Amino acid sequence: MRARIRPMTENDIEAVSTVRVRGWQFAYAGLMPQPHLDAMSVAEDAARRREFFGRGRGVNLVAELDGRVVGWASFGPCRDEDSGPGDGELYALYVHPDQLSTGTGRALMERVLEEAPRLGHSALRLWVLEENARARRFYERAGFAPDGVEEPYEVDGTPVPEVRYARRLAPEAS
């Protein structure tokens, strides 16, 4: 059964935080300091999500399966200093670890790629950890490619560099 993709509501915040924290703990194991991952809190993340959600910045989508939120994606205007008109950014795309390789992430990505041009984005960028091979393969299958920009990122004194990926988008059909 394929997950249903819908706009996120305030009632989804706790579930989205669970997806995000469990997603980080799974995807970044061995890439970030384990004490940092172990210390992540769903309650603290939910408090931050509430603050962001209240600002109405960007678009937040959830993947729901049998009434349970199992994935989350967020996108909006690109935050990079070198961005131009029409550049959007995929801020986040996570699925619960028990939903990996089920098509849930792909369904979220398809919806993002449909919605972004409707909001005036002609391109999307995203940042991914350089060593996160699984995520990089996922984004490459979705048509993204590294654009040569890298960013130093540090977690608890450990370098975890990021690379930027980009993809042109088809204009919205009239």
C-alpha cells in the first residue's frame, strides 16, 4: 500500500518530530558523533517544529500510512547566498526507518517536484552529508546532481561536510 501525501497540520508535529529524530538516528549513525544522536529528543524537536510551523515558512508535507505519519518533507525559498530568482530548496525529507525502501520517500519527492513549480520554483537545491551514500543515491535517482558547492559542517567538534545538489524543474503546465 502506498502512503498518502498531504499537507502537514499542527496536529502532525509530534509525529513529524518522531520521524525526523528517528530518521537522523538511523541515517547518520557512524556519520555523526553517536552521543549527539543519542541525545536527540522528540519533545525538543517538536517544540522547534511548532515554532517553525507557526511562522508558516515553506511547504510541509507528510506521508501517512494507515493513519500514521511515516514521512515528512519540507521545501521553500532557497536560503543560499548565491541563489537566484526561482531557486527553491528542499529543506528536509525523512521517512521513518521502518519505511525505508517502501516507496514512501519517493512518493514524498514526487509530490515536492510537482508542487515546487506551482510555487514559482524553477530549480531546487538541497544539502546532504558528503558521506551519506544512501541519501545521495536517492537524490540522484530523483534527478539531482552535485553542483560543486561544499559546506563545512561540524557536530560536537566532528567534521561532517555537506555537498549541495541541484535540479532544474519543469515549468508548471498551464
